Amino acid sequence: MPIFAAIQSPEKVKDTVKEIVRKPYPKYKVIVLNDDFNTFEHVSNCLMKYIPHMTEQMAWEFTNQIHFEGLAIVWVGPMEQAELYHAQLKQAGLTMAPLEAE
């Protein structure tokens, strides 16, 4: 048996090498929906209390967007944090859309 019999052809080697592609984790949207029972002040206060780095001005802009457009994406990020903020806002009485992957 020749020594070269165990060597694979370049085509065979190419088939067995897999390219590793790193994909980032999906980001999730926290969406607050408009309703007929939460006041502007309550929505704004909840956003400032539970969403990190939410300023008063941003909270009021989101609150107006929720009222006039029917919803606002108030935070986007990793699933675990999105689940926490979603649960906190829902527990505070806001009407929430299901978490949505970006």
C-alpha cells in the first residue's frame, strides 16, 4: 500500500472544515401599550423608576408616544434585563405588549 493513500485530497479537507460564525444574542424590545386607565403621570413615573437612565424628558416623550401612537418601545437589550423591566412595568399596572426579539 502506498504511503500517500491516507492523505485526503484538498476537496475532502475543505468539506470537513466548518467556519465558525459568531452571532450576537438577539436583543428584545420592551413595549408599553396605550390604555384607558393609566394616567400620563403614572406611566412617566414608572418609566423613570424601572428603566435605567430614563430621564424625565425621555419618559414624557415616551408617554406621549404611547398615548398618541398606541405604543412605544421604551427599552431594547438582552433578554434577561428585558424580562425584568417588562415584569416590573406590568406589575406597576402598565399595559405591556409581549417581549419581542429585534
